Amino acid sequence: MQASAVPLALILSSYVAASRVGGGGQQYVLAAYGVDPVLVPTVLFGRHPGKGPPGGGPVAADPFDSAVQAALADVALVHADAVLGGYFVRADQVETAARAIEALRAAPDRRPIGGRLTVVIDPIMGDSDTGLYVRPEVAEAVSARLVPLADWLTPNLWELERLTGGRAVRLEEILALARRLRDTDALLALLRRATEKVRASNARAEAAEARALTAASASARASPAQWSRPSVGSSTIQPETSASLHRRSWRRSKGST
């Protein structure tokens, strides 16, 4: 089976209809340079959130995962030359992206035009004027799963500092932080920290879910009469009582005129 006649790139990022940003913007640039773009969006927005309510919303876990799997099943995409990862709004989207990269790298008989798969990750998490603007579990998943798989990383300064745990002002300090990310030992340490945070976040979520299920189960076991009978001293009024009070009030008002 022959590879595609033109380079092909899988984009896993945002789609904003009226703004040339994110994955939607990358499509135009790649196509202009002769690269065939395949975008699976993580969000569908009408406009950039900086201009007001964006409309649309995130792509849910199941549709995103199934769309990525269907794209991977396409014959041409098996020979993809690049994967570009950008804006994610859910940790499960990040996991789907990581598995897609791993699957492409492990696929037998791959013959990309460039000879190998190049993974470019923009670890979108936040900025100096806003701080973290994705969910903490998304940021940690990007650190734990996508950063180690990347050939190229394109963080802004705030994201670089978050990824490395360092601080930089001068150019040489920024370069030192970038080299820290490239260093194997430092990357492994980053991966361990991120993995621990992801596990802690998952444990908190599971504990909250267990508490909610326990509360729901206790409520279900309660007597139905317990819900319809107000306690002594309660100001709760049943719907039929409220209606009768309204009728009496209307009669009094009518009789006084």
C-alpha cells in the first residue's frame, strides 16, 4: 500500500467558525503549504471567546473518541506525517489523543512521506494575565501524557514555567527552562509529578462520585411520605395548599372591592 501523494497531518484541537485560530486556523496554513489537514475538533465554537459568548461547546468524550478512531481507521491516515495537538477541554480527550499518537507510531507498514511521524504539541493551559484557564485535570493530563510524546513543544512562557516548575525573565533563563524539558531526567521527573497529580485528581473525583451515589441511595430508601409531609414548624406548603390559599386570597380581594 502506497503512502498519500502529499504529506498528511492529523489535528486534534479547537474549531472556531468565525475566527482563524486553533485547529481551524491550522488547516488553512497547512493546506497553503501543501499538507493535507485532517481536523478532529475538541470544541465547536462560533467565535473566539475573547469577543463574547462563543456559542457551541465542547465535544463530548464518546463522539470525540469515536471520531478519532474512525479517522485512524482511514487508509490514508495510517501514513500520517504529523500530529498536531492543541486545545483540550477534557482529560479524556487528552487520553484519546495520546492513544492515537501511540497507535500511529506502532502501526505496521507505515510509510509517511517524511519517513517518520512528527508530533507537535501546543500545551495550551493558561497565560500570565489569566493563569490557568483549563481544568486542572486537563493541564495535568497534557503534562503526563502528551508532553512526553512530543517531538516539538510550543508553550508560551507561562506554560513553560508551569511545565518545568521554574521561573524565567531573561532569554538565557528561558532557554535553560527549555533545555530542562528536553533533558530526559527532568522530563521523567515532570512525568512523575504530573502522573501523581492526575491520580490524586481521579481519586478525589471517585470519592465525590461515591458520596453522591451513597446520598442518592439513602434518598431512594426514604419513605415517599417523608417527602410530601412538611415537618413541624416548616414553612413548606404543598402545591394543593398553595392553590387553595391563592383562591381564598382572591375571594377576599374580590369581596373588598
